[in-house]
Amino acid sequence: MVIASELPTFHIPQRRVITPPADLELFRHHHDRAQLAQITQSLEYRICADTAAANFKETPTVPVWQWAAEKVWLDAKMAAEEGWYDPDKTPWMKELQELPLRSDVREAVVKKPSRSGATEAAFNILRWMPDNWPGNAGIVFPEDKQGRDVTKRRLLDSLAKTAAAQLSPDEHDNGLSNIYLTNMLIKMGPSGSSRMFTEWWVRYFILDELEEHDATDSTTTYERALSRQTDVSDSLLVAISKPKKAGGPIDRAFIRGTQKEWNMLCPRCEQRFVLSRSQFQNDADCRHPDGTWDLLAVEKNTYCVCPRCQGRIHESEKRLMNAAALWIPRDPQHRRRGQDGKYVPPVPGVESYQLSDYVSYHPKVSWGKLRVMALLAFEIQPSHTAKVHYINNHEGECEEQDIVSTDADTIAALVAGRVETRKVKSADGTEIEQTTTHGIPGGYRLAYRHGVFSAPLPFTPTQIVIFIDKQKTHLKFSVWSVRIDALLSGQCEAHLIDLGREDDETALLANVIPRSYRITGIDEPMHITAGFFDSRYRGQAVYKFCLQCFHDLGLQIWPVRGEGEAEVFKKKKDGAPDSRSRDTARGRMLRYIEDICDLGKLMVRYFKDHPLQHELNDKLTRAPGWRLWLPTDYPAEFAAELTAEKYDQGTDTWVHNSQKFGPNDWRDTTKYLVLWLLEHLPALLKAHDLTIPPTEDPPDEEAGNYQNQREYVLKPNQKISDNG
Ligand SMILES: [Zn+2]
């Protein structure tokens, strides 16, 4: 018999036909066995069996994480420590790596903090695929460069090790965008690249940092990826991201899934709970004698209080708690709702997970370190952006929209000397009235009214600063006292002491800049030494004014201008070299750009308007941190202008309708005060020997070099030494 090189057709040899005996079961059984033996002993059968064995594998039963522990070596390029992948370092990521074995799950959504191990887990599935679950796979990153870096560093090398025999022998094939294996194609690319979502079918999709994906299209990358999987019978889509705003891409995807949380077991009462910020505490001995936090002591002595039994849990028990932890879906009552407040039922086949850094073993996010970061962001140096950064990056949670627009009452509450009365129940049950005075008892008055001296200041400013808003026909300014004192909230306060309107720069220089501000009990008056000047309109005139003040009087008044998120801070898409300032990157509130006028060069401060509006709103609504105070005789127009800008929750924008609410010039000058303090407060505190809490946040390990994901870090450029 000649065996053809192609697969032989299967037939039962006819030579020794065994005649089936009639009607006797015993004989018929014997006949069947004889026929079976004839088939299995045939050459054709052996060829078929060998071919089948070479092409089909048994359905794998070992989960990916277990396979990875034996097969995935992470070298120094991929992990902080070299070694085999250790599933017990991120036990919460085991379940994700079991999903390819579960035919009922088609989508998985991970809403995560900066260190979760989610990306590595998703990569493990990919590394496991060639031998166990071959099929096309796609990895989508926010930007091309990130995709390339991560692929190079974390995927190509480890694939070469685990699936070397299957890597396409053509070196050129294994470029950084495609990896060809004998039985699968892996494509990776940026979210805006159409080749990721056309002309192929994808068994396994990874959408990494979904929140940062291009959303210019009417569809999201999540929907586009799903559309590439509709004809694949056992597909899986994994979307991973740190969240940003509530209702953002990862939040929407999370809401429609099972909404699982990592429920740990309390070592005291053996009940389950999810770790959260409010459970972390310190004893009184973590404070200095003056009541301020001793952050070194906090870092060493933070413990967790079980919300069930109030028992104390030490960080060394975390491993025990993680070992017994389970992913538990939120019950229907506590499911996170849609942005419209409506209940969203879980879509079958969608697992969604929410995770915080509190479970992590990483030394940079120990309970103590996280507690210090939380105290700084929420209590010691609170700011809107610091809070959002903490919530997004460490709690893996969204920023909720809770902005209260300011109205006349909000502004009235800023008046120094305001007395607040509230009823308090005393020990014997009777009600007593308790009064609190906010700010200087009796308040204070404006130093100048309509340009005429009115009253001395009852406090000594550290510095007097001016902020000027430029309109087409006139200038409006407000003058503030900035006071630094260890005992103040946020160690700083600002009082409005003067405001007004002048025709132009010449009038401002003649009438306002030389003003003397007298202080009760002190002979020497004080003067304006610094400030910001809006340079959006007729910038040249502003530049000349600033340089003249600097050269003639030594004043540090510098031009500022605002810009929208869409204008200049938006990342460049075409990859053209960026000719703008280094501080252009997303994640900066402020950047410095050199400009020139007749009198010479100077630095212009460009700020992001949107987050600064939020910071101003925090100050106007008396959020913790440095305080802003108004005099008892502040003009009604000032209050009206402060409230002229409204926040639109639906579109997340600040809207100024001048037809309806009038001008907002003094609001702008107050906004510049907030910006000035954002820039100068650390230096002012340092000059007064006050401790500046560390603001350095650990880098985002999973994102590798995604440095521009840091949000709104205020980082002055060296160039400001020219003028700052
Ligand atoms: Zn307990």
C-alpha cells in the first residue's frame, strides 16, 4: 500500500469481511469488537491519530496564572525583581487569568489603581495562548510610543522564551507592531489606529489604559474591539484602566459588569470587608505637641480598623487577609448606578472588577505611605487636584462631580469675623448656644475705597500682591494680603484689601502700584511686591508694564493667560516635534513660555483654566487648606462677579454668560490669586522654615514610562529663575 503525502482517506478495509450474525446480541457484540480492532490496527488509523495529536491539544485545565508561574520569566526589563511570575504577589489577579477557561465570560473590565498587576495578568493570557488557545490577539494602547515600549519590554522577549518554536522565522515579521506565530497573529497599536479594528477577527483583545484612548470617533475602542469578536465563538476582551471622571469609559464599562470587589477577611472577627480610606487610622502620639501630624510617625504606625468588629489590624496581616480574600459582586442594592442615577443590571458574560492600592504589597503603597498621601491631599495641603489624583491613582475610583456653584451666600460666608451660632446639647440634655468666630474677631475693612485710604490693616501681611484683569477699554484689579503662619489652616491665608478699576497701564502705574498699606501698630507701611497680569489682550502693553515694574521698582508682576484643555495642552497626534515649552505635557497646571517686547524678554505663564476654576471653587466654598477672606465692606459688584461663572455638570465646563450674569473680571483676578499661591506657597513656607510636606508620589509602575499620565503636578521650569 502506498501512502500518499497528503492525509489518506479513511476507509474500512474490505478483505476480511466478518459477516454479522443475525439477532444474537452476544454475537453482535463480538462482531463490533472485531471490527473496531481491525480499524485501530490499520496503518491509516495510526496516521490519522498521529496527525490529530500533532494538531489538537487537550482542552487546557491549568489556569493561566499557574502556567505562568512555571513558564513566564520576568527579567529586569519587565519587573522590579527578576524571577518567575509569582501569582501570590497579586493574588487578586488570579481570577482574571482563569477567564479564558470560562466559556460564559466574554468581557472583563478592571478599574484599578496604579499598582494592580492587571496588565501583567492580561499579558500572561497572551503568552499562554500559542500553546493552549491559539487565535489572533490585539493589544491597544493610548499612544503609539507607549505601545511600542511596553511591547518591546514586556511581551516580545517573554513570547520568544515561551513560544520560541512558533515565532515566525522571518525576522522582519517580528516588528514592533505585529508578531506572527505559526497559528496566530498578534497586532498592537495605538487606539486611534484603524488597522487594529478592521479586516481581521480577534480571539483576545487587551485594551490597556482605556481611559486614555482616543475618543474622537462616535464609537469607543471598547465597542470597536467587540465588533471584531462577534464571529469568534470563545472570544475574550479585557479592558484595564485607572479611572478618571465618573461616567468615563472605564467606569461605564465597569458599571455594566458584575461589579466585583476584593473582599478581605478580618483576622479578628473573620467577617469580610473591602478596604477603604476611612478605615486607616493613627493614635494620638502620631501628632506633634502643637497638634499637627508627625508624618514620619504616621507612616510607621498606621493601622486598619475593621468596620465589622472595630478590631485593629496590622499591615503584617495583609498577606493573610489577601490569601482568604474573594471577589464578590456588589449586591443589587449597592451596585454602582449609571450617571443618570438609574440602576444598570449586569450584562451576562461581563465580569468587572474594582481594586485599590490598599491591598498591594508594593512598598511604595504601604498603608503608612498611603495614609500620609491621603492626609496631605485631604487635610494638610488639600487641593482639588491632589484629592482627585489620590482617588484615581490609589483608590482606583472615579472623581465624582460634586461641584457646588458659588452664590451670594457662599461669598458672604467668606467675610472675616463672621460669627456662627449653633445649638449644642449639653451633658444634662439642655440645649446651649455655641458661637464660633471665623477669622479676625470684628472683621476688617478695605484699606482703600475708590482709591482713597480707608483703614489700616489689623494684621501684618507677609506679602502684598496684585492681580489685574485686562479688558478692551479698562483694567480691573484686586489687591490681596498673603499671610504665612504655622498656626493657620494650610499655614496661609489671603485677605482682599483693595480693588478697583483704572483706564490703562499708565494709570495703574501712577495710581495703584505706589500705594502704601498701613498696618495697625507698625510704623512702616507695606507695598505691592508681586502679582499676575492678564495678557490675553494686547499682550505687548502688559509685557512692557511688567518689565518696567521689574526694572524700575523690583516688582515681580508677570503676565498670565488661560487656555482651554482643547487648545494647547492637548497631546499632539501627528507625532511632529513639539516646539512648545517642556511643560506643555498633559498633567501640568502651568507652563512657562518665553516672549518678547520692546523692553526685552520675559516668561508668560500659561495656565489650564478648567482645573484652576475647580481650585478657585474649592477656595470660595471654604475647602480645607489655605483660607481666603473678605472685608466687611466688600462691594456688592465684587460678589456678583465672583458668582458670574457657573459650572455646568452635564458638559463639565465652566460657563460665563455675561449677558445674564454680568462681567467676571474680579473672579478672574481671584483666580490669579489661587494660581499665584499654587506656584509660590511652597517657597513661601520654606522661607518661613515651615515644613513642606513631600509631594512626590511614587511613579506608576505598571504604566512604565507613561510619564505624562501624572495629573496636574505643578512643576516650575528652571527658566523661571529669570523672573521668578
Ligand atoms: Zn473584624
